[in-house]
Amino acid sequence: MDLNKDVKYIKGVGPNRVQLLNKIGIFTLKDLITYYPRTYEDRSKPKNIIECINEEEVLIEAIACGKVSEVRLKGKTMQRLLVKDETSSCTITWFNQSYLKNKFNLGQKYKFYGKIMNHYGKYTMTSPVFDENSQNFNTGKIIPLYPLTYQLSQNVLRRIIENGLLEVENELKETLPFYLLEEYKLKGINEAIKQIHFPKEFEEFNQARRRLVFEELLTTQLALLQLKNHNREEEKGISFDKKVKMSDVIHQLPFCLTKAQLRVLEEIDHDMEAEISMNRLLQGDVGSGKTVVAMCAAYKAVKCGYQATIMAPTAILATQHLENFQKILKELEIRCELLTSGISKKKKEELLQNLAEGKIDILIGTHAIIEENVKFKNLGLVVTDEQHRFGVKQRTKIAEKGENPDVLVMTATPIPRTLALILYGDLDISIIDELPPNRKSVETFAVSKKMTERVNGFIEQQIKEGRQAYIVCPLVEENEELDLKSVEQLYDSYQKEIFPHYKVEYIHGKMRPKQKDEIMERFKRGEIDILISTTVIEVGVDVPNSNIMVIENAERFGLAQLHQLRGRVGRGEYQSYCILKFEGKSETVKERMKVMCSTNDGFMISEKDLELRGSGDFFGTMQHGLPEFKIANLFEDMPILKLVQKIAIQILQDDIKLEKEENEKLRNLIQDKFMKRIEI
């Protein structure tokens, strides 16, 4: 049986539907049977009509009291059928479904599933799905509901998946070792795949899902731990000189480091002096002082005779790092240079020659550093800033420019530790969990659109006092469906109507990098009073004079992203403010706004974000070089995640390369799933 068989050859697909299936990521038979439902409707147990609650999604079994009658309305037709059971009657209506006129026979029993309405004892149902009593295609069972694309219906996709399952019935090769199935009471793969799509009872679904989540999380954990062990054991790293002390650069700083920074530096120092290559993740909230930690590590590498490189996601952030490094390291005779795609050809050639000759100690830049013609004489330390912007492969690519250099990965997106193990399982983890004592926490307020005038008054008051403001909006171009104002529209409104006496400018991701950098530089110099932006400023430059941020349609952002944006203010001596303008009365929206107003703790916020949103694309796992989770939800499945983390460690302690016969299935699974993405 060929699981890589093209989906177009599955019964019910054909040339038209194959394109629709491709759109939702289904290309092969394997993709089809592992395209899991997003939720289920329980259409298995009928209710008496009289017991139905108003607006309940429910299954009723009732007898047709006659034929369907049809009424013509303005531009459409309405079909109506009266049905009854032993307890009451119900009027069922459809619109523009003339073919139903001869569908129902007097006195015959049918099953209907839909939303029932009860107005003073009169029951109605509009456009339900139905079956004749002897049939069970749309009703009489638990029905899976799948994520869809336009023009592909649930019924059609369900039929195609049923056909796919018939092709593999009881023929799938088991993917987990027998000892795991037995010890953790897991269903076999054939049973699990069948029951995840079409469970007879919800207990069957729970058991099937547990098995598939277990497999998905275990293989991911094993792959990352193997990568970590490979980095440690296969390749000897640089053992940096114990005599070179980071304290030399710490004493040059115009401020004191926090206890958390000193603790993390101790961990990094220990790694750098060890023989194995450092692969460490440094997590720290916005403004917690990660850059200075990277500077101390780079200093040690250089004074031990090596070069260091710092890779940032934007040119403006790279420039900011260069300025900060030069301020301190120039005094210590360390040469730092900047490489971005914006520098002239002549300057780039000269820089690359100096780099190859070892005349540049620290190279700071954007992903331009990854380019093939960038060669170091003796690269000893690689630092990637804002790791969530760079994947595993990019990280590996830059490390290959040296002989097993030490790698430090930094992120200001706080991730709960257990989840960091699954996303960064190939790295050791350090956390800066305190802010410098001079940092004032940003006061945050959530307001409705009705408060716009008051908010504008507050902005004006701050500008008169010499401060600057950010206004963040979610979209670049007008989108009627979402009814959100674009950056350009918002700019017109602020510059022409609200603040004509002040200098307003806008910036968004579709601008050329050079243009964005110029605008940010002018904002930094105080030439712009109000900067209207998309989330392009999420990872951005420090503007100490900017102390107010207004986020339009705050309900459209994840909490972690709101927290990142808020971190752009509060970077100077002035009290800073973040105003979240939101729409919507749902409990989730209110809860999220409440979280933002009540805490500045990024780790607490990321936990809450995960709880409220589910893992979904919470971390954009594709960016990390990991396959997306097809079924696991990192918040919901935390108990399974903790369990498989222990199991993975035990398995690899006993069989580091999964060479034993009993682990052959695990080795095959990992190779199948990960080999194209990360080198193991």
C-alpha cells in the first residue's frame, strides 16, 4: 500500500476537487487520512421535541405530516414541512431548495439535525441536515467537522476521507514500538486513525486522540533531544580560556547588572569554557538586558582570539546593537562592524576582505550574514537575536561559518519552560526573569472606541510635554470584511483632522527596508511626533523619548504580541502608557484586555495567551524548522507533553541513536518527519 499515492486517485476526488484538497495541504493518501477534524457534532442521540431547549443544536426523529409546501417570497422560495413525534410537532423550513418538494413521504420517519427554536411552545428548525430513518449518513452518529476551503463542503470531504480510510483499512504499519503501546495503554495506529475521524462514542475519540498526540509530541521531543546530543557528543567545541574574565567588560558598563543577568552570564561562561559547543537559548522580557549579556559573551570570544557575530532580524535593530557595542567595546580595543543588505558594493567588498583576514572582531548584521560570500577567519561565537524570526536551518547555516562555534539564541518572546523544551529542545535554556531597577512599568488601559476623543486629548498633552507617540494598527490595506482602518487611512485621519499641527508619519512592512530605517531614524531623532505603524515596530529600535502607545483593534492581536508591542515604550526616564482600543463584548476579549492591564510579566502573559488561544500557530512552529502539529495542542495536552519529555529522556539514555531493534519504529518515524527540515 502506497501512502504517498496522489490524492487525485482516491475515489470521489477527480481533477476539480484535487485542487481544492491541495489548497488545504492534502496531496497524498497519507495527508488525507491524517487531516484531522477540528471538532465534532454529536448527532447520535435523538431528543423528544418537547425536551429541546431554545437555540440548541439537536437531533430529532419525527414523522412527516404531509408533503413539502412551497411559498414564493421576494426573489426566493421557501419550503416548509410539518413533522411530529410522540411529544410535539415542529415546522421545518428551507430556502431555495425546490428539489425537496417530493423528498418526504406522509407518515414516514426522518431524522433532522439543526438549531431548534422554541417560541411559546411552537418549535421551528431552519435548514437542518436530514436522513431517512434507515440511513445514517448525516445523522445518527458523531459527525466530524473539518477545516475547509471555499467550494469544498463537509459532506464531500467526509466522503473522500471515508474512501481514503477504506483504502488503508487495517493495512497501516504500526509506527510505535509495542513496549510503548503496552505500557501506556495506547491504541494501535489502524484503530486510532479510524476512530479519530469516525468515533462511535466520545470515549473512543478520547483514546484515539491520546494515542496520536502521544506519537506527535514524542517524536518531536526525541528529534530535538537527538539534535542536542549530536551537537554535544559528535563535535568537539571551542574551549575558551578561563583566564579571560567577563568582569573586565562588566566594570566598563555605566550601570549595574541585575542578579538575573549575572546568573545567566555565569551559565554562559561555564558553557564557553567547556569542551562541548554551547547551544543556549536566552529568554528575557522586553528590556531585561539581553544585549549586554551578548556583549559580555562576545568580549570573551574576542579576547580568546576568536571572532563573534550577532544576527538581528532588522537593519535598524542591527544598527542599534552596533551603537551599543561600540560605546563600550571601543575602549577595550575591539572592532565592531555592521553588515546589512543596504551597504554599498564597495564598502561591502572591503568589509568582507577585512572579515576574512580577521581584522573585524565582531560582525553585527541581518540575515545578510548568512550569504555564502561572508567568510570569517576564526568564528567562535554566534548570537541570533529574536530567535522566533530565524528557524533551526538558519541557525545551523550561520554556525557552519566556523569550526563548531558556540551558539547563543536570544528571544524576547517569553515561552513557558515546558513549551520551550518542545520548541527549543536542542538548546539549554537560560532566563532573565527580572528587569533593571530603573525601568518603570508601563501603565496599560483598555478602552472602547467611545473613548477616542479622551485618548487623543491625552496624546496631545504628552506631545506638548515633549514626548512622542506610536499608533499601531493591524492592517496595511483596507479590508472591507474586517472593517479595519489601514495605515494610510489612519495616517490621513491623524495628520489632516486630529493632529494637523504635529508631524505625523507612517511605516509598514511593505515599504523598502531603507525607507523604513530612514523613518525610524527620524522618529528616534525627535523629528516625528506621532508614528503610525503595523507590527513592524514589534522588534524595533529604542526611542527613549517615546512614552505612549495606542493599539487600534487590540482584540485582533495575541497577548504575547501586545506585550511585545508595549515593550517599545517605557525605555526612557518618563512614565509610559499603553492604551488598548478594542471592540467586541465577548468574555474572551474582556479577559485578554484584563490580563494586559493587570501584569507586565511576559511569562505570565504567554501562559495566559496559550490558554485563551490554544497553541494553533502560537509560535509559528514552521519558523522554527519544526513540522506543524497536526493534532497536539500545547496547552490542552500539557500532561501528555510532560509525560513524553520524561519518556524521551529515558529512551535516549538507554539508546542514544535509537539503534536497538525495539526502537526501529521510532527511528523511522523521526527520519520520515524531520530529515528534510533539520539535520539529525
